[in-house]
Amino acid sequence: MFSKKRNYLFLLLIPLLLFIAYVVYRVKPFSDNQWSDQQLTAAFSSGAYGQVELGYLRGSSRKLRFLQLGQDSSKPLLVFIHGSPSSSSFWVTMMRDSSLRSRANLLAIDRPGYGGSGLGIPMISVREQAENVAAVIAARRMSDEQPVVVHGSSYGGTVSARIAMDYPEIVDGLLLQSASMAPREEYTYWITHPTSYWPLSKLIPSSLSTANNEKLSHEEQLEEMVDEWDNIDASTVILHGTDDWLIYPPNAYFACDQLINAEELVHHMVDKGQHDLIFRTPKLLKRYLHKLLNDVTNERIVGAAAGAGESL
């Protein structure tokens, strides 16, 4: 009798253990990408990447962590803003690229609730996130004349668009990659709702907890942005995969319809591309970043020449 019970318990325990192992396997990457200060600086410690600075700056309502490569006032500032759940570690490979480092100072910022910017403490308002991130950009900008290009990925693209809406004077170029921009045009995991409540919220990595809170407010936050898109006047590239199952392709078409005042608008749908364009098409991303750097550099040169002509 007892032997049969033990057998039944053993048979029940096996699928439970397998399920727990699967959950750990799927969840572990989201905790692994929240790098410490030591891990971030170690990624650039070889001396091959020039001047490296990791620090913290107080925004309007939150202290944010940043990582910057290069402080050459003659170069533009290229800013990277990650999605959910992630951190500045998402951009390490991109920031190691010698062609980008030769063209610009590179700045990655942990969004509120991730990395070193209050991990696990979400900031739901995209407007407030943009305000805090913009404060760091302004502080790291070496002068009012230094051009700024912002590359936002996924929900980092949402925050990047909000920065360009609310602070058009500091954004000259904008790359919105796989970005969430249209209300109700994205996939929500079934487990997002239950794990957003205590006690399940305490059983998942802090970065996932932040992402859950953001995800459940996406529609409301994107609705608040609908009437603000015409504030964006930066040269803009919209890059999206045709097979993106997480942030659906209509997001790209929606943004293109709204960007009526962009200096220039490039819309590229990557055939069969999914949400992970940074891993699948890094050369394409770099090509568009170089294009934007060319655009903003030429604009400054033309503007300076025009000013000199007027003074004569």
C-alpha cells in the first residue's frame, strides 16, 4: 500500500520538477542580464575601447546608471535605450563596435526599474521615464551644439519616442527598432497577469516584475502619446520585422503615419524579421546608425556655415 503511494507521489513529483526546471531555464536569462557595476566595467577593461566611464546621475525623480565610451566634444552623442526586461548590458556588443566608437561618443542608460536604476522598482509613466532619461542625456551632452542620436529598442523605443516628443531640442536623430508605438498592437504573455500580484511577483526576477508592471500599462501609456507624435522633428528611422510576434508590425506603420514633422523618415520592414533584430541583423542596425550620424553631422555643418554667412 505504502509502496504504491510512494510510486504515485514519485510520478507526480517528476513533472513538477521538470516544470520548475523549465521555468528556471526560461527565467534565468532575465536575471543574468542585470549586470553589476563590476560586470559592466569588466566588459570594457581590456583598454581597447578608449575612455570608459560608469556612473550615476539624479534625474527628475530617480537616480539612473549610465555607461559612456568616449568624451570627444567634436563627435555626436549616440544614446542607447534598452527594452524590457533588460539593462545596459544589452548594448555591450554594439558599444564595442569600432566603427561606431570612431564616429560618436556612446552612452547607454539603464531605464528606471532595471540594472542600476532601482532594479525591481518600476516607473509606470513613460512621460516620467523620458523626463529622467532626458536629464541624464542633457547632463552627458558636452554642449548645446553636440548632436544627439537616440537608438531605442522595443519598449526602450517607446521611451525614446517620448523623449523626442517632449524634448525635441536634444534629439537630432532617432532609430526606433522593434518599438512599441501603437496601442493594443502587441502580445501579452498569459503569465504576465498572475505574476504581477503578490506573492507570485516575489517569486520572479526583479527585472521581470518591473517588465510586468510596465506591460500591463502599455495601452494607457501609448494612448497618452497619440496626440504628441507631431512634436518629433528629428531625422527618424523605423526598423521592424515583418514576423515580429511580440510587438506587431502595425506598430511601425502607425508611427510612420504619425511622424508628419520628422526631418526625414526612413521605414524599413525586415523580411521575416522577428523581435530580436539586434542579434539577427546587427549590420543593418549599424548601417542606419551611421546614416543618422551622417545626417546630424551634416546638419550641424550646414547650420554653422549658414550662421557664418549671415554674420558676414
